[in-house]
Amino acid sequence: MTAGGGRPPGEPRRVAYLYLLPAFAVYAAFLLYPIGRAVHLSLFEWDGLSLGRWVGLSNYAAIVADEGLRAAFAHALVLVGFYALAPLVIGLTLAAILNHAKVRGLGFFRTVVFLPQVVAMVVVAVAWRRVYAPDGTLNGLLNALGLDWLTRGWLGDYTFALPAVGVVGTWFETGLVTVLLLAGMSRIPMELYEAARLDGAGAVKEFFAVTLPSVRGEIAVALTLTVIAALRTFDLVYITTRGGPGDSTSVPSYEVYHRAFQLGQVGSAAAIGVTLTVVIFAISFVINRLADRGVS
């Protein structure tokens, strides 16, 4: 029986909304309003100083029609392979080995692997720019191994500049993915592995039958974080290549900066930013839906 003539116990629902109001106000002020403002600006041709001119969806149509902008989004998708897929494969392998192997100092190893995540990307970019320099560490190592025919200005090469940037992303994200997957694997009951061995499963079959399904949630989290990092990468590209050589490493986030602050095309930059936000949301939504479907 409820108190107060049929009213459920506790505070009325409107009181609960009052508790949520401060957090929602902060969320709206620092996220919803800027997104709405960006959408509004994307409908204008504006240089940031003079009076803007309404152009409707023309800025969005230009994203489809402009070959350079299409290439920038294609480059971002290429970086997803380096930032998300490659770290996932490497992280799964490392985590599976470490989870079963008797490794001394596992906590120290986790700390070392995770270390790139606590270093500012600007510092990482400066360090790797030196590694890739014509007289840098990588070319020096190749010369020492007698592979001088492979040396080149990696960040100035039209073919290798984007993969070179992507390798930095792989190095940066692998530690995060490995630690996430190790945490998930450590919670798998040993009884599942014992049952798989009794059924005659080897190490590979055990991995696909027990380990992989058990860390599906961690995989979804890792993919979501790394895909977002790949699609919104800016500082690494800005420090290492400035989108060059030519436009071979240009990505949407860099195009937002370039058009807004260097070309004075604020409306176009806002349209790119809004489109990138939609793409990130769509990919993250698909990843989490697939993960939920797999769990269920």
C-alpha cells in the first residue's frame, strides 16, 4: 500500500528533475549550445569578422563536391585502421599472452605500456617528428642495418607520410587497448578455461571460444575510444606534417582549423566539424549496438 492516498513513496518526479537541473545546465552550456551554434554557423558564408551571408546547406554540399575534403575524410578512415584496428589486434595478442603467462612485474609492465597515454600528444608528435627526420633515428637504424635504400624523408613522402602518422597512433593507442583487455581477461572465471580444455580445445580455440566472447564489452569500449581518437586527431597532424606534403595527410579536424583560422571560411569549417561529429556519433553507435547484440 502506498502512502499519501495512492502516491508512491519518495519525492515527486518533478523534484528529481530539480536535482538533475544543475548538471543538465552545465551540459547544455558547454556541449549542446556550442553544437547548436556550430550548426547555425555552418549555414552561413562568414569570415568571422564581417556580416555573414545565408547559404543554407551549400557548405555541406561542398564537403561532398570538394575532392580535397573528401580526401580528408578518407584519410581519417585510413587512420582508424592504425588507431583502432591495429592496436586491437596487437592488444588482444599481448593481453592473451600476459593473462596466461607467469610474468613477473606484470603491474610494472602495464604501467610502461600505458605510459604513452599520460604524455601530451604534442610531446609525442615532437619526439616522433625527430624519429622520422631525414637524419633521425629511423633512418639511422636503417643505415646501420645496411638498408639505406629504404631511408627517406618519411613525413615529406607523399606515399609514406600518412602511414607514418598512423604508426604513431598505433604506438600511442596500443597501451590503452592492452590494459583494457587485460582488465577484462582477468575477470574471466578459470572454470571456463578448464571446461574448454576438457573438451579438447587448444590455445587458439580456447582464445576464440572463451577469451574473445568474454571481453566483448572491453573491445567495444576500446574501439569506441580509439575510433574517436582517430577521427578527431589534430595535434599530431599539426605538429608533424601540417596536412602535407600537399594534402596527403590532411584530416577533417585539421581542415576545420585551416579553413577557420587561416582561410577565414568559418561557415565551411563549422560544416566540416558538424559532419565529423555526426560521423563519430554514427560509428560509435554502430560499435556499441553490435557489442550489445553480441552480449545478448
